[in-house]
Amino acid sequence: MDQDTLEALLRTGFPDAKIIIEDLRGDGDHYAATIISTAFKGKSRVQQHQMVYDAMQGKMGGELHALALRTGLPEEKN
């Protein structure tokens, strides 16, 4: 999966988010993503990550092998 496709999926799931994506190995298969969104308000870290996986529309483990996540609210310091 290329970085633009990954960002488009995340942007669809979290339109208000600040999203930063880093290709960890340069292979298009191992990324780190930071997603800061008001959609995470009232959610535990596990729930936030589940929301991200839902936004990936089943592509985790198939088209995308690894995604390291950092999630949070705009007012949180990550």
C-alpha cells in the first residue's frame, strides 16, 4: 500500500485529524502513523486504535503488513 492510499483511508475515517505518516522501511509495507482527532474524545487508547483499524477497511494484515499507531486528542501532549 502506498502512503497516499493509507493517508486517504485515514482521512476518510478522520476528516478533522492531523495525520502524520512515516514509511519505516521504505518498502510501502511498514508504516508509523500519528492521528490526532476529536473523534477519539471519551475513548480509551484501545478503542482509538480499533477506530483506526476500522478506518483501514480490512486492509491491515493484507495490503498493509504493519502500522505502528499513536493516537490522541488535539489537547493531549503526545
